[in-house]
Amino acid sequence: MTKSELENCIIKYGTEIYSFCRSITFNLQDADDLFQDTILKAMELADEIDDTRNPKGYLLSVAYKLWKNKKRKHAWRNRIAAVLPLADAPELEHMDEHAPSPEQELLRKEESALVRQAVSRLPEKYKLPILLFYMEHLPIAQIAFVLKIPVGTVKSRLHQAKKILEKELEAALDEKHG
């Protein structure tokens, strides 16, 4: 892939890749860094990217690998000498301009925060397929490509993650409303 083709690919998929970075980092600064690192790595690997074979999936895979490596390095450094965490996971605000009332908006935000918190507590092997499926709207085959795991494993992890989230969210809502 030429540099200009890569630029077009980044223009076309950049928002989705940034959204994925934000979803897995739960932090704007880390998401910005990861997105920038992903683009730089893509520029290094431009010759290896085949624009006919799912360049978005390839770029998401690069972002995932970079994040996984950063987390692994951070964990290793913490084992050697504890340092301050990368950053606390701030609440990601999503504005809904069409909310009928402030009360409904508040309820929606609380429920959305509950879901985000529940997803953030999932083990990584369940969290990433959920984020790619529901946030990035990737088909299961592309998720398998991005994560380098079999399609059956993606299906299984999605199913298990949904069961975990269902139990956790039912308990949280029962506790909140009951």
C-alpha cells in the first residue's frame, strides 16, 4: 500500500480506529497516544498492508497489539517497582441531544455508566470481542482476524461475556431499584 493509499485508509477508518482505542483504554490521553502509535506503526508497515484484504481489520489489529504490549510492559514494570497507574478510567461522556427530559437523560447516563463499568471489569479475553462486536460493529470473522483467534473462540467469548454482563447488570439494577 502506498503512502497516499494509507492516508486515504486512515481518513476512511480513522474515526472508527480512534473509537476502538478509546474503548479499550477508557482514557482520552491513552487513546490519543494509542491512536497515534497505531498510525505511526501503520506507516512503518505500509508495504505489508493489502488494501483489498480488510485494511480496517489490519489497523484494529495493530492498535490491539500495541495496547496489549503497553499493558504487558506496564505490568512488568509494576512487578519490578510499583509506579503510579497509567490513569484512572474516567467516565466517558456521551451527549444525547434528543433526550426528552433531564430525568430520562440522567437515567440513561447512569445505565450507560453501569454498562461501561461492567464491560471494563470483564477479563480482557471477553472485553475485546464485546467492544469489537458492539462498538466497532465488526463481524465475527473480522474479530477473529483482529484478535488472531478462531471464529468459534470469538463466538464462545461473546456468549460468555454476555452471560457475565447479564448477571452483573441484573444484580446492579436490582440493587439500585430494589
